[in-house]
Amino acid sequence: MSDVAKEAWRKYLIQLQVNPLRTKALTSGVIAGLGDALAQKISGIKKLQLRRLLLFSLFGFAYGGPFGHYLHKLMSVLFKGKNDSKTVAKMEWKFLNLLGFVRTIDFLSFEQPAVHAVLWLGIPWVFVKDKIKKDFTSVQVAAWKVGPMVAWVNNQFVPLQLRVIFQCFVGLCWTIFLNLKARSAVIKDS
């Protein structure tokens, strides 16, 4: 690693210690925006939709980073000193149940692509409703396949202070996957 990268990483880790919530919120916002920008470019959009990119960044900053920060902090208190595989599996199960509950609530919130499409992109609700009927099950099954593995790796191998960042990078990949899934459905329909 170059000296510049090492120094940047060192300063970043210091900020995680000194200002963990702010650092995770900013990191989450940047990575969410980067994920949307990459998803837009990979899907073939010629000019980035800046409003959409900024809204994704704002969501990562205001919700993704802070929620992850407090959730992992709570989980570390609940399971303090217990790092065996059985405890990690229980922790993962509780985390996924809590996350499943939150995600169910989120289905009606600003995070969901349907609400993005209707409120921010101006796509008619009729089109969005058909898209949900068509893609929801396959996307949810994919999330159930990936989610437990990601949670296990995160809780077993990633230090507490870096778990939100790990989740952000997984979220970046998930954003690209969802965008490509949406694009492939549009191409098939054409």
C-alpha cells in the first residue's frame, strides 16, 4: 500500500475512534452515492441523474450509517464476550429478524425503489406496482440467500468499528445488482 493510502487509512481509523457516528454517516453517504453512480453507469445511462445520486447519498448519510452504527453497538452489548460460532449464529438470527422487521417497515419508506421511482423520478404508480409484482419475489429470495452469509462474515470476522463500512460496500454491490435486475427486466419487456 502506498504511503498516501496508509496515511489516509490511519486518519480514517482515528476518525472512527474520535467521531464514530459522524464518520460512519459520511462514509455511508459517500458509498451509497458511489453505488448509485456505478449502477447508473453500468446500466448504460449516458448522463448521471444527479438528483437521484444525491438522494441516495442523503439516505446513506441520514439512515444507513447511523442505523448500522447503533444496531451493531446494541448487538455487541447484547452478545458481549461471546464470539463462538453458536453465539454468532444466534446474533445473526436476531440481527436478521430485526432487520427483516425494519425492512418490512422500509418497504413503505423512502428507501424502497418503488417510492424512489414514484416520488423522485416521477414514474407513474401503475408501472411501479407492476414492476413490484414481477420482481419482488426473486429479489427477496436473492436477499435471503446473500443476507445471512454477509451477516455471518460481518459478525465473525469484521471488527465492530468496521462493520458498518463492510455493510456499505455490500450495499454498493446490492445497489448495482438491483439496478442491473431492473435494467434486464426493461430490456426483456422491449
